[in-house]
Amino acid sequence: MVTLNNPDGSAPCAIDGVWTQELSVIEAAGGPVLHMLRADSPLFRDFGEIYFSVVLPGAVKAWKLHREQSQNLAAPSGLVQVVVYDGRPSSPSMGKVESFLLGRPDYYRLLHIPPGVWYGFAGRSDAPAILANCVDIPHQQDDAFGLDADSSEIPYAWNGR
Amino acid sequence: MVTLNNPDGSAPCAIDGVWTQELSVIEAAGGPVLHMLRADSPLFRDFGEIYFSVVLPGAVKAWKLHREQSQNLAAPSGLVQVVVYDGRPSSPSMGKVESFLLGRPDYYRLLHIPPGVWYGFAGRSDAPAILANCVDIPHQQDDAFGLDADSSEIPYAWNGR
């Protein structure tokens, strides 16, 4: 990312509709407080559901796509690599792949993924990571699509990185 | 708690307005998926904010009270003890103290705390725990009140447990 951040800490990414936002970590006795998403955030659309994915070290969970649902991801524990691939024919960034690290202390930020783009993630810490996802529509099976992690339809090799 | 659970897994607790709800843990390759809160849950009121408290082993974060905001707590990582004290003069459970454990695998559940009751929490695992809180109103400083953990106003001794 070589984009300038907005005053609210949000920044557009190479793939159209994908945004990151720097998140506050407030040091406190007994352990810090980690912000994730507020109803008045520029990246907030609607509240559907909040859930967590445990990501074991080295495990790859890919590929996923939602037709209607937006993803808002942050990693409060451990380090997660998230890769996004734009396969939308009408997108200005069609064909692009972008990789993000999420986790404390260096990458504690929100990653917003719009509907219609492929994404997957991998555990990149020695201990299991927690990837939180605050989506704008509750999970519906018929909104979710999947491809194998090694699918030839997406130009990204998980094992090679 | 000696209450029978509702079909949706929710159950009222000894303190009026405090509820727990059993949460699904969906085993998956690479790590389980942990549900927390959906917009169609019986315990969902509104979405204000989702944030995390890191709770270091043995650390006590208490006491807190919100005049308007409801808390929805779950611990996706580590084990957290949450204690609730009802100091509401008009409440049928005025004066009661109730203690909950939150965390996997035995206590992965949602704890709903209504406005107006005191609560605090402590880290009860060997590693730092993550306590997620999905509140119905974004944090406002003038909605939040505090007492010292050893305040004589609340009949609970953190150090004794």
C-alpha cells in the first residue's frame, strides 16, 4: 500500500472496494483494550454477525467468496495473512492479488473486503491466531462460495509464501 | 445457575436482566469457527461497537458500570472470570453477586449484562485471554462509571477466589 491514509486512519487498497483502517490499542493495567469496529466508523455498513475463526499455525483457509456479505477482519491474537483476489469482470482492479498481515503489534488494523471478491487466510504465528469477522449480513449458506486453496482459477500459491 | 435453557440456548441468570447463551463451536480443518452474536439472536439489542480486552493471567479489571450500554461478552481465547453485582435499588435481585467463567472448551458462551449493574473480570488462564465485547451503544465516557476492585461498596473479594 502506497496510499495516503485518511484522517480517520482508513485507506483504500489496490483492489477496488478493499480498505484498511488503523485501529487503536489502548494500554491499560491488566492488558490493553483493542478497538475493532464502531457503528460510526467509515467502514461500517450494517451489523449482521460477529464470529471468530481460530487459525492454527501454518493452516490455510481458502478460498471464500460472498455474493452479498462484506467482511470486516481484525486479529486480536496471533498473526494472520489474508490474501484477496479480484475476479470481478467489471472491476478496475480485475485480476489483482493483494496480501495483508493482520495482528498485533505491527498490523493491528481492520481489513474491509467487499462482496464479490475472493479471499483466504493463513496462520502466521507460532500459536493459534484468532481472526474476528464482523459481517454486515448474518451468514447464509446460499451467499457463500468456495474454491480449493490450490485452485488454478486464482493466481496465488499459498504453499510458496 | 439452576435454570432450564430455552430452545435457542439462552437462559436467565440469578441477576435480573443477565442472560447467558450457549454458543456454537464449529470444528473445521485449520481451526474451529466460534459463533458470538447475530443480529437475529434473542440477546441482540443494537450494534454500537465491537472491541476486545486483553486480560493478563491473574489481572483484575473491576468494577465497571454503564448507565445506558448493554454488554455482550465471550472469550474466544483463554479463560476469563466475570463477576456481576446488582446494586439497583428497584431490582428484584438487588444485592446479589453472580460469577461466570467464559472461555473454551467448557464455557464458550455469551454473557449479556444489562445497563445499571456492576461487573468486573479477571484472567484465569496461564496465557493472556481475549474478552470480546459487542455493545449496543458506542462507548461514551459519560455513560461509564468505575469503582476500585477492592471497593467496600461491592460485597465481593477478588483476591479471595
